[in-house]
Amino acid sequence: MALLEILEFPDPRLRTKAQVVTEFDAALKTLVEDMFETMYAAPGIGLAATQVNVHRRLLVIDVSEEKDQPLVFINPEVTIVDPDTAEYDEGCLSVPGFYETVARPQHINVTAQDSSGKTFSVQPEGLLAVCIQHEIDHLDGKLFVDYLSALKRTRIRRKLEKQHRLDAG
Ligand code: QAP
Ligand code: CO
């Protein structure tokens, strides 16, 4: 098991479009384990491979209170069942310290593969539906700050750049 480094906005590597996973091998299982360890340690409720600088289409999520319901989505595809949206205050491990309201479709279908390559579909609702869409955006190089005004996004970018300079010493 290993903790992975999480890239932070505005790191340009977060803009990379992830490639389809084709090998359901031991290396993939290790990556999934390391992503869960990294997400739980943060602590967070979702983590996409893009955020740990692995540009493959997989993400891990656990929105449960007890942190005992790990979910893995490999090569996930979302279809919108009903276009009506709901607002949620979103954060992101790659945008630490900032939470903003984002509207997303609330009735979706997600088809994905599990760690052994088996295809499954779910119709998530509530926080899980929000989180899956947020994480799939990462795989396409998109961040929740992209849904905000340019002014808000620039303010967040400047504050994080300042924090990164302080961290660097
Ligand atoms: C995505 O985000 C998400 O700012 C997952 O200082 C979040 O796990 C989807 C975190 C909310 C829907 C709603 C954020 C940890 C964790 C921070 C996360 C922070 C420490 C974010
Ligand atoms: Co995120």
C-alpha cells in the first residue's frame, strides 16, 4: 500500500484527458488500493486517477458515513436520464480549502467496469450521483472550478498559487 501525491489546481497535468483502461491486471488492482488509501487518508469521498497523475479512466468513491462502502468505476460512462439539475456544494482534493455550488443532472445512469473487467450499471442519486459526475470530469481534464465565474476561478487560482509558493518555502 502507498500514499500517492495529489496534484493541485492549477497544475496543467489536471487538464490531461485520461485513456481507456484495457489491462485488468495486478498493477491495476494495486493502483486501486493505493487510490483508496490516498482518498481515505486525505480524507475525501472521491478520487480520480488523473488527480494522482495517472491518466487512465478509473475513479474510486466512498460516500458512506462509516467509510465502509468502497466503489470502483473503471471506464465509466454517464448518460443523463432526466435533464433536471440539483445544486450541491462541491469541494475537491485538488482544490483544497474551497467549496462552491455546482448544478448537475440528478438522474443519471452510469455504466462502468469493475477491477476484474466485468461491466455493471447503476442509477446513483444524491451525493453519489454528484460525486461520480465530478470524478468523471477529472478524467476529461475538467475541474469543478470550471463551472464557476472566471472571477471566482481566478481568485481561487491566485490563492492556491500563493499557498504553493509558501509550501515550497
Ligand atoms: C468530490 O471531493 C466531491 O477542500 C470529492 O481541504 C466533493 O473528497 C463531490 C477535501 C463534494 C461532491 C461533493 C476537500 C478534503 C475532499 C478539501 C473530496 C479539503 C480536504 C474533497
Ligand atoms: Co475533485
